[in-house]
Amino acid sequence: MSDPKCKFHPDRIAVETCENCHSLVCVECKRKKEISTRYSEMLCAPCFYDSFIAPRPLVWKIFGIIFILVSLVFFFLGISFIEMGGIFLSIGGLVFIFIGYYMFFYRPPIESQKAKVQKAQWVEKIEDKEILSKIEYGENSNVVL
């Protein structure tokens, strides 16, 4: 019976199973994510890096739309009552429109950007090793290092 092979390194023996996608992974590909002081999960590298890239929840998008709509009402009320000091209401409406815009079109935090970069670097490293292993095993015998 043959040993299970790593999903990302077919020439290596798998030692763990990813708890997210259930892929078999070798020692180099496995990552341990600490959930709390008592619980951690074993993940493959892509699932580990993807776990830090959280999408904006739908609730925040809904709040953003509501915020923008209410702010537009305040803005136009302020314009209609401009002679009675409605300019302050209009300015407040404009400020809240930008806050609602930010709530709807959320930019991911720095951790997410960093995780995307780390995942890309890991994928490049895997691809380079696959090319090197093909060269070592003679699949590209005309390539000289």
C-alpha cells in the first residue's frame, strides 16, 4: 500500500489533513492557526492564508446603504432650509454620506493585504520547486542549471 501524497508536493508523504478543505499536506505545507488558547486547527497553506482575508459582512453593506440614504435626506433637507441655518444640516449630511460610502466599499485591513502577499509568495515557491523537481528527475533533460 502506498503512502498518501501531499496535494502540493506529489513527491512527499502527507502527514496531516487540512481541516478546511480536507487536502493531504506534507510538513512544509501544513500551518497551525491558533483560534484560542485551547483550540487550534491544522490547515494547508492556501487555507491558512485565506483565513486572514475576510470579506466584508453583508450587514455592513446594508448599513452603508441605509446610512447613505438617510444622509441624502439630511443633505436635501438642509438645502431646502438654507435660509434658516440648514447649511449645517447639509454639511452633516455630506459627512455622513462619506461614512456610509466607506461602510459599503470597505477596504480590507493591512493583515488581509499581508496575507495575500504571503500566499502569493508561497505559491511562487511551490511552482519553483515543482520546476526544479522536474529538472532533477529528468523530465526536462535538455535544461541545464
